[in-house]
Amino acid sequence: MAYIVNPTYPLFPIFAFFGFILVLIPLPWHLQAWNAGTCVYMIWAAVACLIEFVNSVVWNGSALNVAPVWCDISSKILLGAGVGIPAASLCISRRLYKIAVIKTVSTTRQDKVRALVIDLCISIGIPVLVMILHYVVQGHRFDILENVGCYPTIYNTLPAYFLVFMWPSLLGCVSFVFSGLTLHAFYKRRLEFSQFVNSNTSLSINRYIRLMLLAAIEMAFTIPISIYSIYISNKGVTLEPWISWSNVHYGFSYVGLIPAVEWASDPGYKTSVEMTRWLFPSCALLFFAIFGFAGEARKNYCLAFWSVAKLFGWSPRKPQLSVPASTRWNAAFKSNSGVSVGSLPAYTLPTPPRPKYNMDDDIEKSAGLPSARLPEYSKGDGQSPTDSKYPLSVPPQHVDVRYYLLFAIASPLSIGRTKTSHPASIPSAIYTAQRVSYCITISHSALSNS
């Protein structure tokens, strides 16, 4: 038997696996919006991609029936997904239409529950119904196509078109009508639409536009692809009459094992098979391309990244707020004056040491001024000078003034060289400024008298 190399391996399994992962990423924040259509769309696409990923790996280069139970289940689910995705698109189009023609900006919880039940009946109920009705026209269990995997079978008879084949096209037509009405209502009632979107916390204008884009793409491709698939699948196949139930299900346990050289030799059948299997990853990647790069999605990606990074000891850098210099100085002044500012402790003004030789008295006496000197200080807890003897003779008046100025100027420099904290140095600076001002006044008065 001739062997045909699978040209889609490993490309198709990679696409199917990424479709399964990526389409489920936006699911959490779409669940919060009570939008059953988009959530069911993601679930159908993800399940179909997972099944096709497994099938393409297990049956690559093989057509043996190694997992009959898996094929029984997976072939039914693939058939249901082919109806479920158009049904979910119909729910999206219907919801967009209801938003576009809404007359009130508020919706109650009861309205949301009612809309949710209707959407679930359409997006899940109809596919499950088709999966059940498929048994009526199911000639045998399933087929296994080499390089493809498990594949559902349909007996080509007239009831099959009404029970199975027509559903994707019918749902696409209804979705097409809703999408057209949505566009008309959207442009007709733009003001009311804006009010509704602004008052709805689960829906933004960007999400609405993305939903419209998804519905428009599905509307444009569902009907042509489904009609072409029906045509190409049954081209050259005789339409069998419906005789009886027993006639259709005769030999039902049969499993068709079809090698690639056989099914790929028919161009029409090959096109139908390849187009059908590539549709599910395409729908998944399309959904992620529309919703996976929105602002809400990027925000959730960032949160997920740091949640994982925290397991390895990483954490996001917290923004540091810079406090203006004036605020810091004001807080320090208030703290040192006994006023509690925030969490800064109250500061007690240290008492500077009293020098042995009081030059204030000499300046006042020599200048002939009344006693208006600074208050005398006793030796406190601050830094005490060394016990050096001051000269007994009183220096000239201008020397006293220069000594005071030198002491006043040197005080801030000595403060800067100490290990005193910033708030503690402020009282010393105030004291120094007072001494400088006092000395300048004394000097000016003395020079005037002389």
C-alpha cells in the first residue's frame, strides 16, 4: 500500500494546541459580563481544537481503531461544535441587537438571568439536539481517516439535510439578519446607545465594537462555507432514499478505516475534510486576535504574570511619591514646635551650653544700651565645649562683634558635620539666625554711638 507523507504535520497539531490554549485566555473576564454567547463560543472552539490536536497526533500515519470509545465521543462532539460555534455567534448577534435597540439604560438581575437562559438554550441546546438527531441518519459508528483521526459519518439521505446539514446555514442566516438590524439600529440611536454603554459596567464601547467585528466575520463566512461544505461533501454521492430505520442502521457497528491515499485521492472529499478540520483552530485564533489584545486583556496578563512571579520571590516595584521640599521643612518645623505632624515625633529643643565669659554683657555695657540680651542658657544635654579658659581682658568692641559673627557663621557648618538628624538641626539654625540678627543690631548701635 502506498504511503502519503502528511504535509500538515506538525503544523496542524501546533495550530490546534495553540488554539485550545489561546481561546480560553479571555474566558474569565467574559464570564463576569454575563455574556453566554462569547463564553460558549470559546468553550466549543477550545474543545474542538483539543480533540483535533489529539486525533492529529495519535492517528498521524495510522488508520487503526486504537481508541473506539474516544472516537464515539469525539466524533459526536466535533459534529456538535460545527453547529455550536454558529449558534454562539447567533447569541452574540442577538445580544448586540438588544443593546442597540435598548430603551432603558438599566437592566435588572431577572433580565440578565432570562437572557442567559435563552442564550444557553441556543448555543448549547441546539447543538446537543443536532447531536441526538444525528443518530437518525448515522449509517455506522464512525470513520478513521489516516492523518486526520476520528470522523463522523452521515448517511446521504433527504432527512439528513433537515436534521444535520442545514443547521449551520440556518443559524448563519438568522445571525446575518440580526447583524443587519444591529447596524441599522446602531446608527439610528447612537445617543441612547452611548448612554447605555456608559451606564453598563460589564460592557464598554471597545468590547461592543469587537463583538460586532466577530459577528460580522462569522456572518460573512458561515453561510458560504457551510453551503460549500454540503455541496463538496456530497458531490458525486448518490442521494439514497429513506427506506426504514433498520435499513439505515444495518451493520451499525462497522468502523471505516480509510488510508490517506484513498481519501486524499478524491479532490472534493479532501477539500471538505481539510476545510472542516482547519475551521476550528481558525475560529479560536480569530477570537483571540479580536479579544486577546484589548486593554482589559493586557491588564489581566500583567496580574497573572506577577501572580506567578511572586512564587519565585519577585514583586512589582511600588511607585515612590516624591514629597516637596517645602512640605518636609514645614513638617520638621511643626514637629520641633511641639505639634504632631503625621507620625513625626515631637522634638524638644536642646539647651546649648553657657560660656564662661558672657560677651553679651560686655557688648551692652560698652555700647551704653539697656539690657536686652538673649536669655542665658545653662549647660544642657547638647554637645559641651571643651573647658578652655577665655581671656580675662575684654577685647575691643569690633572684635566682639566679629567673634559673634564668626561663631554664628561657624555654627551651621558644625551642625552639618555632626550626625544629628535633619529635624534636630533646625532649632540650632534658628538659634544661630537669632544671634546673627542680634549681633548686627548691637554692632550698628555701637557704631552709631561712637
